Amino acid sequence: MSTTPGPLVVGVTELLREPGRQREITLVVPAEPVEVSRSSVPADADVTVDVVLESTLGEAVTVHGTVSAPWRGECRRCLEPVAGTLETEVTELYERRPSGEDSFPIVDDAVDLGPVVHDALVLALPLSPLCREDCPGPSPDAYPVTVEDEAPAEPPRDDRWAALDQLRFDADADADADG
């Protein structure tokens, strides 16, 4: 298994030779489209990855830092466009021999930060964004109701059910007799 070179693939050969060594990395890469519910990181946006890689015991590398990117969506109440900047913390472990789902692989003495960045952005995107906390929703005056839109006061009567109008139950008969 080899790592395809990409903007988020980082060589860690020197780190693996000296346990405890750290390396700070800041990368600005074009975003791959990420979308959750009504929010997305646009494809034309730049994602900033600011992390520290640290070697542990010559067999693993920890990555911790932040991932940030612009996002946009629509307000869940008024449906107006809303935008912002995500900034989320990341902490991950890369190992030569990954142990289950708790770590990522080191392949050819390189770590691929792509899956970590993608997962961080997906988890940081707001599921139901608001333009502001006190957003009242759409203005009722913006959507006037016309006569055609109004429901009739009572639905039209089906004459086939007219015989049921004559039906009286015991409680109804007692009330009529008392009244």
C-alpha cells in the first residue's frame, strides 16, 4: 500500500528517526466539497491546516492542531443565506501498524492528513444554521394570502352521508327528551 502524493500528504521520515521530535506545519489547500444538511464548505474555498506533528517511540506520530475553512448555508428559519468560518481542533494518531479504528496508517514514511481534515470539517459544519439567534423566521407580510389560498370554512358536504344526520344515539335521545 503506497500513499499517493497530494497536498495533505506529509513526509515523516525525520520524525520517525528521533522520538519526541516535533514539526509544525501550516498548509493552505483548496477545499474538496463538503456538505452536511444545509451547510457546506464550498469547493472554491481554502482550507487552512495548522498542526504539530510529534514522533512517539519511532513507530507513531501524533497530530494536533486546528483546521479552519469558510462555510455557507441557509438559515433554518428565514432561509436567507448565512456564512461563517469553521475552526476546529484535531488530534489524531498515525501508526506504522494501526491498531483498529483508533489510528491512521503511516504509509511509506508519510501521513495523509486528508481524511482527518475531511472528518473535522464534516463534524464542525452546523446542521441547522441560524442567521442570528433571535431570527423570527420569514415575515408574514412577505407572503400575502390570497382568496384562492384560503381554505373554505367548512368542506363541501357529500350528500351520500346525509342519512347519518338522522342517526341519534341514546345519549342524544335522552338530551332531546330532557330539553
